[in-house]
Amino acid sequence: MARQQAQLLLNMNSLEPVNFSVQQNNTEAFAVALCHLAELHAEQGLYAVVTDIMKHLKQQFPPYTQHAKLWMLCDLKIQFEKAMNDGKYHLAEPHVTAISALNSTEGLYRKAQLLKALNQTSEASKILQQCEKSKNTEMIIRVMLASAELHWDSSGFASALPLLLQALTLSRQHNLQSLTSETVLHLAFTQLMLGIPEQALALVQDVLESVLAHGSLIDKGRALLLAARCQMALAGSAAQEHRLTALEQAVHTLDEAAVYFSRLDCKERMRDIHYLQARLHHTLGNVSQRNKCAMLFRLLDQELPSSGMTVVNRL
């Protein structure tokens, strides 16, 4: 629906027409609609389309013209997210500086994200406190979620709950469906870590349909990965006759998650997937599959830098 609305905007004659039947396409509304389309395509891993949209924006709004700041910020945010998804934190760092020059709050939030990924939790926490002053509801909720993740890193899973419940209330009050789903997944992960996999899986299933229908590729992959982890936890306590079925279901869910992460070329997440797949195949006695997954895990583990972020302590 968001893509459709953006495309409708681009085809409307109300984008500040110069005169009857002559449409102007160098207005702010035109730039905002195109930037929105670029972000939506980036969420689905369609970076070639994003490049085409950005090329058009640069032609229509050359640097240092009135609305160039819009596409500059949009482009930087997309490049930052791509670098973070790839686990290339050294490439993400210069984007943070550039984003800060255009929007200080957005820059601070992304600096906190980068520091958290680099396992510098105390510095990330200090920066998130500065972001709390934002009057943007979406940013306030994102800061709450990021702060809750910092509690996870220090193994304070129970202390993350008040923040997450506050974020859930706020997102529902403002009808922010995407952030509501993301907050529910954070709550589910917290419950899994607190040893309540039944409730965690129930929460994931509540929002899974919405995430798979409307979410970004990274959100879809994360939701399925969390569902698989819940299934693995439940299989451990299941009766022997149901255990193998539960483990096979977890393998299937991991395979689905891998499809989304591979489309993004998200190597860090694929490393997590291969690790869990190897463990599951080992338990199921699938020796060849176990060896294949273990080899793929080892190759990615050697390629990627160690960041302190593992499948154990992150959603």
C-alpha cells in the first residue's frame, strides 16, 4: 500500500502544477515520494532499483539545490543499513558522520547502533540518552527498542521488559503497525531468554503473518529465525515421540529465514543460520547436512570480524 500511494503521488497533477496540464517534477513533494519509494525498495533488497531512483533524484535535484538534502539523507540511511546488514561496520562509520551533518538526531541514533554492534555498550547507552530528547514518536520508540537491546547485552533481560511494554503502548496509540510488530518480536525474544519459549512462540505467531506480508527482508528473516529458536527450545522439553517432528519443523523454519537473509547477502545472519542448522542436523543424525552447514559456518566465521554480537544475545 505504501508503494502504491507513493506511485499515485508521482502521477498526480497536484504536485504544485505550473499551470493547467503542465506538471512540475522538481518540487519537494516529488522528492519526498521518490525517496520513500527508494527506501521501500531497499527494504526488499532491490538495490539496483534504488540506484536508478537515486540517479533520477540527483538529476532533478542537483547537490546544493533546495531539496537535495532529502535524497542525500535518504541515500546515506540506505547505505548505512546495507553496510550494517553486511556486517561491514568500517563502511558504516563514515555514513554516520555524513548523516549527522544533515540530521543530528538520525546521526546519533545510527552512531549508537554502530557502537552497539561493535560491543561498545556503555558508549551506545550514553548516545541513546541524547536521542531520547527527540519529539519524533517513531524515533522515541526506536530508542526504547535499542535501549532494551543494550539490557540484553548485559543479560538484564527482565529489566528490558518495562521499556518494551512502554514502546508497545506508544506504538499502538499512534497506530504504528510496523513498530508494534517489531516491539512484539523484542518481547518474544526477551521471554525466550527468560526461559518461557511457549509464550515467546505465541507472540511471534501473533505478528508473523503481518511481518511476512508487509515487513522488510531483514524483519522477515529475524522473525523466522526467532520462531525457529523458540521451536528448538520447545523441542528440548518435548516428549521423545514429538521431539524429532519439532526439530524438523525448526529446520524448515531456518531454511525459510535463510532465503530472506541470502537475498540481502546478510552474512552475519547467515552465519547464525548455519550454526543452528548444523546443531539441528547433528541432533537429527543428518551427518552430511551437518557437515555442509558446519563448513559454511566456518567459512563465514573466518571471513567476518568478531563483534561480540552472536545468535545467543540478539534478535
